[in-house]
Amino acid sequence: MMCSPMKLLRVLQSLAALVVAGGAMAQSVEQLEQQAIRAAIDRVSPSVVQLQIIGGADRVDDVTLASGPSTGVILSADGYVVTSRYRFDPAPATVVALLPDGRQFPTEIVAHDFSRKLVLLKLTGAEDLPTVEVAPADSYRVGQWAIALGRTYRVDRPNVSVGMLSALRRIQGRAMQTDASVSAANYGGPLVDIEGRVLGIIAPMSPSSEKSIAGVDWYDSGIGFAAPLAEWMLAYERLKAGEDLQLGYMGVSLADGVARETPAKVASVSPKGPAEKAGLEADDVITAIDGIPVATQVQMQAAAKPHYAGDTIEVTYQRGDETATATLTLTTIAEIQEAAKAAKAEEDAAESEAEEGEDDSEEESDE
């Protein structure tokens, strides 16, 4: 059935109106997004400080560190500030915090988080400072807006890059990933959601190295990391007390295989390490950490590695047809290495003593 020319004209006019309305709606959504991003930046900006760093290292290993200021985030009205460990290894001679409202404060280093590559600072004599709101851990969503801020170029205006939250529980469960541009321009600054709440603290990280500057060579690669602030705040009081936090180790090596596919089967346990003390043995298969099921090595690491040395965890494992649970206290890699050396020294001493005993027996037989 054919439409009359007049009816066809009305249909075309209606379609044209819909196209125009759709274009206006798209433009309106874009404007709303821009307004929301600006509002988020304005909300968090007063709590983002510039850190003037004097002294410290200009070069670590084969990497030349960027010169100039860094960025910090105010956590408390009395002046506790978190920043990245970038340019804090070794510790600089002087750090001065410059606030966007014109105030300046000398700072002292309170404690280091060597696992998440962060530093807690205290601004001397500070009070009534603006503080950030921490985004709850259950609000993290892959694909949500992620706004990276720094205050390295100007004190009165933050530098900004916008992207999305592209992955969670990266770097063995200790970091979130973003495609917002991340570099020395915003290390130590906040990664912010569309509501202006802080998702994480931006820091260079790498899945293949624990060095303090690992990951700086990924600049402008579309891969950046931030330590989730809500999770990090669980250790805040320990850091405020001056406790340096280290990555925790169980003292096990895992069987060869593709980490994302291979079960967490124990290849060996370190002598006198946490796992051995708790009763784990080679060929045990770890199936849960703190009640969280783990089917692969990656899942096991993501469940265990966010814990610090000194933390106690519960490990469920399969041995043959039996399932057992052990409680162990994580330790540092240095302590595991020292324990292994001590165990080797004891073993060598025992062998030497046994050989001397055999020699004595032979001499007695000769007589």
C-alpha cells in the first residue's frame, strides 16, 4: 500500500524532528558529563597539595627521575598527607607542602608503605585543612569514570587527565588500573570518581618488579595504577604510629605453569618460613585464603598479597584426599632469606659434626 505524498511528507518531517531531538539530547548528555567532571575536580581540588621536594635521588638504577614537585592528598584536618614513594627513595632532605589557598607547611615522613608504594607525611602545625572523601570499596566499577589529578605544574590549578577504571585487583590484588594518563605529573595524586570521591592514590607499579620506581616507563601507555584508598585506609593507624609496612610473604614457591590456569600447588617451602612453621609441605594445593576460594595461582596471589608482613592469614589446602587449614603469620622476604641461611648453616654444621664423629670412630677402630 502506497502512502499519499502528503502523508509521506509528514512522516519525513517527524523523522527529521526525531533526529534533531536526538542530536540535542546527545549534546545535552555531553554537557552534563563535562559539568559533572568539573564539579568532581572542584570538590577534590582543595585537598590536593603540591610537594616541593629538595634532595633525594635524581637517579635510581638506570632510571632518571623527573625533577620538580610532586603531589599529595590531605587525609585529615590536622595534616596527614599520603603521596607516592616516587622520589622518596632515598628520603629527600626537605619536603614543603604548598596548598592551593596559599598556605605552606614543612613536612615530616611518618611511615612508608613499601607494598603499595606510598608514603604517609605529616604537615607540621597544620589545622583545619580540607580533606578528601574516600570512595567506598564496594563502589568500584570497571568502566566508571576515573579522573587523575596532580599539582605539579601550578599550585593554583591542578593538572587533570580523564579516563575510566579499566581493571580491579591488579598487581597481585594491590592496585586498580586506569587508562587515564598517568605519569610523574600526577604520581601521589588522587584518582577520583565522578562524584569527586577518591578511588585511589596514583603510583608507579609493575606486575614484574617490586622496585619503588617500577612502572615509570609505562608513561602514556594507557596503563596506570592506583592503590585503592578505601582498602589502604585499613592500615592507616599503623602507619600513623610510625610502622613501615612491607609486602607479606608466605614462604612458598609454586609449581611451574601458566599462572592464570595452574592450581596453586606448592613446589617447595622455605626452611623455617611461615608456611613450614604452619605445617605446609611440597605438593600441597592451596584452595582458599581467609575463606576465599582460589583455583589458580593468580587468584591465590590476589588474595594473599594485599596483606602486609606481620598479618595473620588462614590458608586452606588439599593434601592427597585430605583438606586442612593452617594459620600463618606473613613475614618479609629479608626474614625468609635470613631464616633459610640460618637453616642451611645448621644443616652444614650438623653434617660437619657427623663427619667428625665418623672420623673419630675410624681412628678408634684403627687403634
